[in-house]
Amino acid sequence: MTDLLIIEDEKLLGSQLKKRFERDGWDVTLATSAAEARFFLFKSRLDPDVVLSDLNLPDGNGLDLLEEYRREDMKAEWVFLSGYGEAPNIKRAIQLGAVDFLTKPMDEGKLDLAMAAAARGGKAQKQIDRTNRKAASKYGPDSFIGQSAPAAGVRKLLGKLSSVPFTSLLIHGETGTGKGLAARILHYGGVRAGQPLVEMNCAAIPTELFESELFGHEAGSFSGAKGQHKGLLEQSDGGTLFLDEIGEMDLAIQAKLLKAIEEREFRRVGGEKPIRVDIQVLSASNRDLRQMAADGSFREDLFHRLSVFELSLPPLRDRIGDIEELARANITELNASCGTGITGLSAQLVDKLCQYEWPGNVRELRNVLERAVLLADGPELQADDVMLGHQRVSAPQPAQPSGDVLTIPLDGSVTLDEAECRLMRAVLEREGGNVVATARMLGTTREKLRYRMQKHNLTGS
């Protein structure tokens, strides 16, 4: 049911509107003055989805009432009725975010369309508010779990940054270290918590669609653009735009993004009107953007604009002492979502988890535990319930390769990632750390080689 507040001083018209919308299934409250409307909105805390308001009231102006309502950060959609359609009033109504401005006598078809649009917007806004409140209670600095020194350092910095009205921040970290979690903590713990958080995985968007997704497009601007589309920049106005895997963004789009961030305005694809936005930009990458900027594969000016603040997240192998706490927290969540009843971890399982290197970090830990929780035979997870790769922390180190020969055992003790790492390390050493020569020897490009070197924590010149 849609909640509607009608503000109309003409008693006959107000009564007719109330009966009309009640017949259509709306839950309607009628106010006959600005004072009565203020009582419903600010004292009784009526929370309508839509407000249908006369412009000229005996004790005030509907536009002033809407402006007062917006200052309280309340979200209902407004539709105005007026005997006059003066341009200044219409312009002010639009600036205050009204859905429509209708003149009396009303065209019932237009009224139905305006109210249907307002109802959709009002319900969507309430859902966003509920989501934001739930997320704000879920995502605080303490959501970054762990008592190790690296985890405590991240948590302390997240707490500081949440209270700072910064414009941009870059999050570094390997895949699965919690970059998305850090972004949500920064948004929902910060001053923009009540505004939208819009997330974009730059690696998942085809190059040809990237500009439209980011900036939006006008109808007919390209083949298949049948209607107007608001891009993610516009959708995040007032809130936060989180650009994950930003190292995958095309250089041409990087230039346009930099301009939009610097000038706080942009144009939709095929559009002529500049659109102003006020956004906070969070970006993340598992690649070394500083090195990419030096190599020319990422714009240096954009890198500096995005990295006003920087946050580095440690890999799980550097915080082994946090694994048991992380495992127990994940099992609690998995019990709730999967309907399982796992109550504990055996000592042998904890040892097994702590001996593993976790190349996929916290994300891999959660995936491993999800499989175990769903397949476990008893209330306590045992070491045999968990399927892991080879135990790399305690395994003996292989002999260093030398010359032009590299020996890799084929008994299953070496994974594909480890084999790749050994091969790259051997060729780098053979070529004296020269990245260009190593890339040539391995038949790949310098950029692809540097990406893999970053993945395996290898260095070269």
C-alpha cells in the first residue's frame, strides 16, 4: 500500500481526491493547511511515500513547506497543484526535487501518470533508506575483523578517514583482501552515509559500453540507445562512487573521468547539457597503479587525483593470527544465510587453516568455509571437512633454478600459480631483472608481465 499525504485547503476538492486515491488502494491522510501538514510531517512523523500539495495555502506556501521538508532530509516525492503555472514557481519546484507541477483544473490522465511516477520514486527511496540504515549498522570500522597489528592499523585508519570529508581515496590490495568492505565502511561510516553508494567493477564492463555506463546517454545517441539513461556518476550524486579494478579502465575513458572529477560536471553521451554532480570517489586495484602510471599504462594525472588518500590492505598470509576470528565470524554469517548450525571449529582445523597461504585471501577463506558448512556431518567443523590446496607456508622451499634449466615436479605438489611464479623468477634472474628482456623471452608484453609480477610480488627493472 502506498502512503499519501494530500495538502489541500479546498475542502471539497481535498475530500474528492482523498476518496479517489483510497478507491485505488492508497492509504491517504488529508491536511487542509500548512500548519496541519507540518504537524503530520514533523511532529506525528507521518512518513508518506508521496505528498500531493496545493501551492497556495491559507497560512503558507507549498514550496516553502517542501523546502523545509527537504532540510530535514526527508524523502517523500512531491506533486504540486496550482491554479496558476507561473514559470518561477515551476522552476523552484523542479529545483526542490518535485516530481511534477500540475495546474487546475486537473487533467486526470496527467494526474494519474504523475502520481504513479511519484509512487514508484517514493517506494524506491524508502527502500534505499532502509538499505542505508541496515548497512550503516553493519559496516563500521570494527567490521574489518582481526586483532593482528596489520588489521588494527587498517581499522584505525578507517576510523579516521570516516570522519574526514575527503573527495577521493585509492585502496590497494591483492584480490580478496576486502577492498569492497573497506569502501562500504568508508561510505556508511562517513558524512555521505544517507546518500547512495554506487559500485562499478571496471573489469566487468565491455570497453564499448564503458562511457555509457559511467556518464549515461541520451535517446538515439548510438545504435540501441532507445531511451535516456542516467550513468553511474549521475546516480551517485551526493554520495559515493566506488570504482573497483580501476586499473582495467581504458585510457580514453580515464581522461574523461578525470575531467568530470576535476570540474564536477559532465555530459551524457549524445547530450549537450552539462550535468553537475557532488560525489566522493573511492577506487581500488590489485595492480600497482603507481608503476602503471610510470609505465604510461595508467594516466599519471588521474592517479594523483584519485590518491589524495591511500589505504593499503594486508594479505591474509601477513595476518595469520586473525584467521580463527575471521573463520568464526564467517561461519556465523553462513549459518544465518544457509540455515546451518555449525557451532565450532576443531583445533586441528584451525591449525590447517593457519598453515595455508591463502592466495585468494579473505574471499577464498569464506568460499572454503561455505563449502565446508554445507557439507559438514556434525556441528563442529573438522579438518577433513575443509578442502584446501597445497600447504604452502610450511612446505620446504624448492631449490633455486640456475642456468637455462628449470625443474618443476609433476607430483601434484606445485600449483599452476606456483609454476608461473617460478618460471618468471627464473627468467628475471637470468636477464638480470630486466623486465623488457624477460617479457621478450616469455613471449608477452611488458604490461602483462608487470601485472603478473605484481600478482606474485616479483620485482624487476
